Amino acid sequence: MAGTASGRPQRGPGMTEVARAAGVSQKTVSRVVNGEPHVSPEVRDRVLRAVQELGYRPNNAARALLLGRYRRIGVVSLGTSLYGPSTLLLALERAMQRSGYSFTLAGTLEGQPVQVAVEALLEQGVDGIVLSEPIDDGTPLRLSADVPVVSLGEGVDVGQAASAVVGADGVVAARTATEYLLSLGHRTVWHIPGPHDWWAARDRLRGWREALGTAGAPEPPLPVAGDWSPASGYAAGRQLAGLSDVTAVFAANDDMAIGALRAFAEAGLSVPGDVSVVGYDDVPAAAYLSPPLTTVRQDFTGVADRAVDVLIAMIEGRPGHAERTDIATELTVRASSGPVREPASPLR
């Protein structure tokens, strides 16, 4: 480590040195470093060249004091390795980096109040917060009025703070998946639900029910709710495999659909000959299963990009953002679904 004669680490170049090298004021250097307008291209180039040559790195703490901003966004996320939440988290980090913001994460465990994670972020200093929290217990959050919030998928009571919701419409997506199976001639569609305390599971359950109701199709009883894992889908699949009238199944996520496929294979049922199966998420393995899985594809990158855009607009005080933005999903049809082989027997 470089040091002075006294043994103290040598201080790196500061804004004063950059201003001197570029022949401009420190205020102009600050404008260029922070991407502010009203700086001529020639002056901007001189400043950036001086920054590069001197190896200047802005002091984030000083910049926060000067501008009242940290250039940092906090994310509250359930600590989970599940495909959906973890993929969305990675997409959020990339979107923030592209926008010039750093990313700081406060994780929660199931049953832990979200407020604890929010307070940890506020103590660190953030300009805004993204709530990627799939379980909502309905408790209002206490937030500073000057820290806006974007919630992913479901609105949360954030008091006086500015807020917006961005996410995929799970009700519409589940309705589309169910309607697709009905259009293939299946008398009804059975559902493997996710855990009821997850709003995503509730939305998909609601969409399934709405599609059946609109079509006048009977609503079959639900198997035991899954926990998003292949093992829980396998358990539900074993229940359904024992029923003679099951010809179509919509699982609330791909992992549970994968478990159900295993259960049907063990029971001697062919997919889609005897039972059609549709999942949700379009995990990377979905296209390589045997048979490849029909599923609802979520645009995690689109959700993350839009969430970050909306949050930064609120941070900067720009008007006109929508209170809710739904990012479209897509039904990806593969070989696990097909026309009903023969008329199903009556429901038991």
C-alpha cells in the first residue's frame, strides 16, 4: 500500500485536482460526475479525461451530502433459492447497475416482519426501495416520506411514501393457461396450488377459478397445497393419478409440475396422452424435460427494468408514472399438453 512519510495511506486525487487538470471549477466537475445537464461536450470530455488519467473516484458519502442522494437502491427480498424470486433479484441488480445505482439487499426469513429489513435499509441510506416480498401479512410499513417504494406484484401499505406496483398479472396468466387446456377439449382442469400465504399462489388460484367459472366447467377439489417444490408437486400428482377423471392439470409453478410428471409416469399415465400438464415460470429445464413442458413464461427482466425505471422517476421527482404496471406473460406451448383423448368420465 502506498503511504506518506508518516506512514498514513496516501489520499487519492480529489475533485480539486480534477478541476485543476481540466481547467474548470469543482462545481463543473460535480455536474459531469453526476451526469447533470448544461455542460458542453468539450468541457465534459476534458473532465472525463482528467478523471480517467488521475484515477479519481467520487466519494459517495460526500456526494450524498452534497446532492441529498446516495445513488443506492435497497431491495427487500425473501431469502429463498426458488427460481422466480432469485431470478428477479438478479435482474433487479443488473437493471440498477445499468442505471448508475448501487444495489443493497436486506433479506427476510418467513415469519420475520418486513419492517425489520426496511429499517436496515433506511439506516444504510438509500434513495428508494424495491419490495420483492412474496408474502404479505397486511401490516402497514413505516417509511420515510422521501423514500419512494416500488412493490413487485402486489400493493403494500407504505403510509405517506410515494409508491407504485410493477409485476406480471398472475390472475390473467393463470386464466390464459386454464382456458388453453379447456380449448383442447378437456372437461375441466385440475390445479396444484402453491402455498396460500404467497400472493402469487393466490393470484394463480383465482385465475384458474375464474377461467373455469366463465367456461361453465366444474371446479374440481384441490389436492394438498404445495410449497413450490418438486416433492410437493409429486405428492399432489400421486393424489391426482389415482383419479380416473383427471385429464388436464395446471400447476402453480414449473417445479411442482415437474414433480407431477414424475408421479404420472410412475402411475403408468402418458403425458399428454392421458394427462396434459401446464406449469408456470418457464424455468430453463422446462424445454428439456420429457415431454417438454408447456408453461407460462414470466418476463423477469422486463419486470425488473420497469420497476427500476419507475422508482428512479419517483426518486428524481418526475411526474407521470403509473400506479400499477403489469408486464405481459406468454404461454409457451410444448409437448406436455394436447387434446383430450376421449370424453372424461363424470367428476366424483
